[in-house]
Amino acid sequence: MRRQLAVALLVVLVVSSGCIGFLTGQSALTFAANDVSVSEQARSDTGYEQAVDDTQVVNRTFSVGGQSRNVSVTNHVAEYQRSVSLLGNSQPLARMTVVSSPAVAVAGQTFNPLGDRTDRELAQQLQSEYRTVRNVQFEGDRTETVLDEEATVSEFSAEAETRAGQSVDVYLHIVKTRDGDDFVVGIAVYPQRLDGEQQAVDTLLSGIEHESS
């Protein structure tokens, strides 16, 4: 299965965030996110189909001051897509990815594994169908209901290159929120030529489901 997300990079941010207290102790530190998905109703309403449903486990051993500690972080990734007729053929260029990643709590302090990445950086890194995303421009924020709470959704315009090497102008929408012991990110990308697709994105965002602790 494609390892389409830069999850390993985010995990390194978690365990190297400036606190070394977690290195003490004998047993491995284990952090696991709960499942995240988009509801069947939201997918049915928008014509999106599931492409990925995966857990990714990253293990690291860190040594400081002669002591080492094993850390295991499990993230959950779900990706959905809709094929559109564009650039001469039908391609799955309308995509929604949702990620849950554990809020790593050490010595009373919580580290956000996604917090050190701006929305712009996440938008550039977390979309596998596009090989590159360039000239990202902030378009604005709006408020949508995600996991029964109001959340800020940031919109960007950008130039992207598909995996087939074709250039396309896209819109990116990204939301980050905390739910229970996890941080949840939703990110959507689609060609600008698709009229009315923001409404579909909002439906998918409102349909995010997460098994909170």
C-alpha cells in the first residue's frame, strides 16, 4: 500500500519536541490514535469512494545522556477520492484525507504531533496524488462543524502536478482539531475547474467520524 503521507516525519516531531523526560524508565512508551473516517452517508452524498484505510506504526529509539527509550506511535489514515474528467481523461483528482495522531503526553505536557506544521506545510505534504504543490496562496478561513464542534477551515489556491506529470490549478482545504486524546486533521484537494466542489468538501468534513477516548 502506498505510504502516501509524511506520517513518519510528524512522529519525529512528536518525540523530539524538546523534552527529554520521556527517556527515563524501562518500558517502551506507546501512543496510539483511535480510528478516523468519513461517514458512509457523507461519501454517498458526494460520490467519494474509500481508497485507503490504514494504520501506520513508527518505532524509534532515542538516547540522551547515556539512557535510551523506545517510543512507538500508531497513527490512523483514511483517504477518499472521486474521479473527474479533466486533462483529457478520468483521474481521481478530487481527494479527501483524514488523519488521527495521538496527543503525546509526557511529564504533564502535551505535544501536538501536527502542531509544528502550518496549514500551508500540511497542504503541501499530505497529498499523494499530486507529486508537487507550488505557489500556495492563502485564500481565506471559514467555520465549519467538525466532530460536533466549530472548527476553522483554511483554504488555499495552488499549482499542482499530478502523478502523471500534468499541471493543474487546485484548491486545498485543511482543518485541524483536537478530539479526546487525538489530534484530527482533514485535508481536501481538487481542481479549481470543478464547480461546486467546496460544498462536497464541507459535507465530507462534517461527516468526519473519530472514535474518541
